[in-house]
Amino acid sequence: MAINLLDDTLSVEVYYDQSDCEYEDNICVSILEDCPDEEKVFRAGQTNLYLTRDQARQLGQALLAAAEESCREA
């Protein structure tokens, strides 16, 4: 499932990459940008970041903590 951000010009997808199952960092955070080059956050149209299981958990926990903090401000 992709999450679309920045007026749908940036798409983020997180998935387990079974083709990399022999590696510890087999969870992919894929970022796809569909916008002019001068507006891109990354240099490439698509950037893949590979995380270990522990790193993915830490990222998830950080996102949940930030979401909880945001709810308290509202």
C-alpha cells in the first residue's frame, strides 16, 4: 500500500522484499517522486532505503510517537 504525500507528487511504500531474504536489511522503504526535478526531495525519481527488522520497528515507533504527540496538541 502506498502513502501519497505532497499533493500526490511523492509516494511512499514500505514492504518486505522477499528477493533479499538472505540479507538482514530486507525491508524496503520505496520513495517515488512524480514532479519536476527542481521540486524533488531526492535526486532520483525513485529511492529505495533498505532497513533491518529492528530499524523498521524503530521507525514505526518514532512515527507512532510523533502521531501521538501531534494528537495531544490538537
